[in-house]
Amino acid sequence: MGGGARFPYPKHVWSPAGGWWTQPKNWRMNTALTMGAILLINVWVFKKSCELEKRYNNPSRWIPSMMWSKEFLDGKWKVGDETEDQKDNFK
């Protein structure tokens, strides 16, 4: 089962995936560290994106980014509040 017996393979061939029948002893730790690094990078990008986000138009309905957007957290805007400029755009 499993596609047959192992066959002789060239030892001089290098593969980024590890070559034939690779099973490193510490694959679980390598996977956990890689996933942790990816998670930390994603958290940093999300946090930076939240800091740089600016809204120029007030949304007419609830949107998820209202939970972390500065304008809504500070109480500067509320859902449905429209400025005169926004009212002119919809005429």
C-alpha cells in the first residue's frame, strides 16, 4: 500500500521540499513556528491598516470596520449622519 516500495534515488538532487520520502523529526515545531510568524505578520498588518484608515464619507448602514475605525470610536460619526456635501452627492 502507498504506491509501492521505495526505489533508489539520486542523492545529489536537491529539492526545496526535502526530496524523496522526507519526514523531518521536528515538522510539527516548524509548522507551529511558521504559522505563528504568519499570524504575527497578519496582526501587524491589520493593526497598521486600522491606524491609517480614513473615512471621507459616512456610511449609510453598518459596516464591520466601524468596530475599529477612529471616527466611530471617538463618536465623531454615527451611522446615517450625513454632511451637507454628502447630501448634495445623492441629489
